Amino acid sequence: MIAFILRRLAVAVPTLLLLIVFSFILMHMAPGGPFTAERALPPQVIANLEAQYGLNDPLWLQIWHYLYNIVVHFDFGPSFVYPDRSVNQLIAAGFPVTLTYGILSFVSAIVLGVSLGVVAAIWHNSWVDYIAVGISIGAQVLPNFVMAPLLVLVLTLWYRLLPGGGWSFSDPSFWIMPVIALATSYMASIARITRSSMLEVLGSNHIRTARAKGMPEYRVIIRHALKPAMLPVISYLGPVFVSMITGSVVIDMYFSTGGIGKAFVDSALNRDYAVMMGVTILVGALTILFNLIVDVLYAWIDPKIRY
Amino acid sequence: MVIDEQKMKSLSTKLVQDEVRGRSPWADARKRFIRNKGAMLGLIILVLVSIFAIIGGYFAVWSNEELDFSVMGQVAQMGQPSFANGHYFGTDNLGRDLFARVVQGTQISLMVGVVGAGIAVIVGTLYGATAGYVGGRTDQIMMRTVDILMSIPYMFVLILLLVMFGRSMSMLFLGIGLISWLDMSRIVRGQTLSLKNREFIEAARATGVPAWKIIIRHIVPNLLGVVAVYATLLVPLMILTESFISFLGLGVQEPLTSWGALISEGAGTMNYGTLWQLAFPLFFFVITLFGFFFVGDGLRDALDPKER
């Protein structure tokens, strides 16, 4: 198992380095820079600024400095637009928020999706099944940027139940709408995957054997059906995780929650490349780490996987 | 018991003839698809939406850029959908005709979806078929590259690209095309691996057909079923991607518009009581996604030999 993890890490680290180098070169190639303003600065000022940020060094040296600072000091450098703030500060301000509603959405999408799928599979072709399938098909076409305005419309503008935006760590009423908006469509996909894989497992031989020896149905499902039925769901968790991080951009913009998504879009609009790259690299690292966890989890649950 | 000999004979000849005529797998698939109510409904929706996108513009009284000064400033009272003043879907908060804007948004969103899926089909199929057919170390390197590209948070990279190189339609196509083919190439490679040891490929190789010709003439046509299903499911994903970016204001730019941009506008103005600005684009967005998902599922069921 440890060899397996190490081997996966051996792929993950170069991938991350590649992402950093790629986005750095991209940034270097881009026309216009952070110092291109509508009112042109005197060339001396620009030269000074570029010298200060090290933009005159050869490309490989810049990449090396950037990599070195990230790996050794975990420092993404200064922001190009707000000289008094570093990229680390900007990210650190938003990250706890994103993490809070992100984890809540992730967990609720899995819990609700899996239970909906299992219930639908157990009572296959009954009204419970039809309702579950209906919900999962309906929710599939409601991505976060559709759910967000709809929720605000109904819960804030019509019924005035919840605050329409903002964030507070102490007041969960601010958390509800971001979590629902982010989780809905993934809950639907997870429910669909769970239902079909559960149906397949329930039709397999070992379930028939378990039933034949008189095991009560709930134990058949919990002890024997659930674990193999979870395999497709687990392999879907990686994409869900990525999409949730991506979706947090919409959540941060629409609900003004102030997570890293806001830092990303603001920097995109300001051409603050340093912050954009910082966020991209952070997200890339999280994605790679999470895929590693999923792989390990998969190998642990499915004995057929060779390490 | 008396059996009508004449009738039995006609039945038996009919059975024999039917047996001889046989059923091609495509005819079978078509029959299954037509019997699938959800898929047919989806197809009808898609046809209607496409007709709307193509000829809707001819029915618009106002162009998508004209400002209607008579409703400007009092959109909530006077801009609602009405046939009297020619704003079938009402106006947006600047007094532009929403009908014309929705037609245009539909055109652009559908185009992005179809072009994105088209790029995925061409690049993904050729890449996957080549990797699968050539095999060995080439295959390893090609698929490892895909693995690496897949673990990159593509939405962020796409936005990075759009911001750095300007938000133009071609950049959007390029960016969406860059990411869309990855899944396709994996699926195609898997199929190719199972095809490449079949007799007809062996025969082609034995008669000295060059590898690239085998890929294009013999492998790719046999992949069409899988590719078609996956492409139909890919179109809504591309539409979702584009709408996501446009919702953030980083996608297509004025005067061009798309569903995502229209939904974003509608969502921004809905507390002024102009709900139609959200409702119409959202309606088209949702039914089109439904249509594509249903048709894709229907195609998959129809072409899946396990279903027979």
C-alpha cells in the first residue's frame, strides 16, 4: 500500500510542477501586463516596477525563483495590483470560508445523494423510486449558477427567510443557501450513480446467497450491498471535488461570501496574474491531493485493485 | 383438428423471409430509440429550440442592440412581455428587446456546445484511436499526458487563458476545445483496444494497409456509436461550461450574449420586479439541457447491445 501511495506521489509532484511552469509561461506570454494602465506610466516607473518584481530576469530564472519560493517558503509572492498585500494573505483571507461551505456541500451531496440512490434502488419501480429519479433528473439541470438566483428569489425576496448574501462564521443561516446551491446538481448525479450501481449489486449472486440463508434485508443491504455499490460513487468523488471548488467561484460572486473564488475573479478582472496563479496552483494541488486520497480509498475498498 | 394449410404456408414463408431479411443493428437501434418516450421528447425539444435559434430572429420586431427609449427607466412597469409593443419576452433593464437577445444567446450557446463537442469528437477520436492502435510505449506516454491534463483544474486554466489572451469567441472555442477531448480520447482508446485484435483489422494489416489508413478506414467507423452517444452528452456539458464562465462575466462580451450572460443579467435585476429577464433565458437553458440529456441517455440505451 505504501509503495502504491509513493508511486502515485511520484506522478503527482511532477504534475503540479508542470502546472506551475505552464501557468507561469502562459502569464509571461500574455499581452499586456499588470502595469499597463489607461494612463500610461512613465517608462522609468515601469522599469523600476519591473525590476522590483523581477520581471527583467530571464524566464528560467523567474520560474526558478517562483518555484523556489513556493516550495521552500510556501510564498506565492506579492500581489501585482495591491502592493501592500501578498498573494498568501489574499488567499488566506478567503480560504476558510470556501473550505467551510465547500466541505458542508460535499458531505451533504454525498449523504443525500447516496441515501436517495439507495432508497430508490431498494424500492425499485415504486413511487419512492420515481420520486427519487424525478428529483435527480430535475436537479441535474440546475447547476450552481442557476440554483443561486432561484434560491435568493424564493427564500430571500419572496419569503424573506434567509439573508441573500454575506458570510458569518457564527451564523449558520448564511451557510444554507451557498450549500444548497453548490450541492444540488452533484447530489443528483451521485443519486443516479448510486441507484444504478446498487441495482446491479442487488441482482448479483452474493446478495441472493445472503438472502437465501435468511439474513434480514436491512443487514443484507448494509453488510453486503452497500460496500460494492459505493465503488462507482467513490471514483466519481474526484470530479465532484473539482467541480465544487470551481463552483465556489460562482458562490463567492453571487452570495458575496468572500471566499477564494472572489479573489480569483477579482484578480482575473484586474489582471492580477500573481493572485490568479496562486489560486490556480492551490486548487491544482488540492485536486491532485484529493485524487490521491480517492485512489487510495478505492484500492482499500476494492480488493481486486492491484497496488 | 383442421388446420388451414394455406394460412400455415403463408405464415411459414413470411417467417422465413423475415429471417432472411434480418435486422441491421442500426435499424434495431432506431426502433429502440423511437420507442423511448423520454428520448423522443428530448429530440422534439431540441428540434424546436434549434428552429427558435435559426428563424426566431425573423420574428423579432426589435434588433438585439436597439434601445427602446419609451420603456427606458421604467422597465419594471412598461417592459414586461407584451405583443402590443413587439417585446414578446419583455425588455432588459437597458430597454433592449429580450426576445432578440434570447434568440442570439440561444444561437451562441448552441454553437459553443456543438463546436466544443465537435472538437472533442475529432481530436479525441483521432488521439484515442492512435494511442489504442499503436499501443506500447507511445500509448503509455499519450495516455499519461491525458491523465496529467485531466488533473488540472481546467475551469481556472480556461479563465486564465481568457483573461490573458482577451475574451474573444475564438479564444473561448479554443479554450473549451482544449479540455473537451480528454474524456473522449480515453473512451475511444478503450474501444480501440477491444477492436484492434479483431479479424478484419488483422486482415487489413496482412494485406499491407498502412496504420493511419487502418485507423481512419476501419477503426474510426466502428467507434461511431460510442462517439455519437458521448458527443450528445458532451454538448450540454460544453453549454454548462460556457454559461458558467459567462455568468461570471468572463465569457462572451457585449453586444454578443449567451444563456449564461442572460441568466446572470436576469439574476442581477430580479429584485427590481423584472422577473421575465431571468425566466426566459433560464427556461431555454433548462429545457435544452433536458433535451440533450434525454437524447443522450436514449441513444446510449438504443445502441447498447446489452439491451437487446
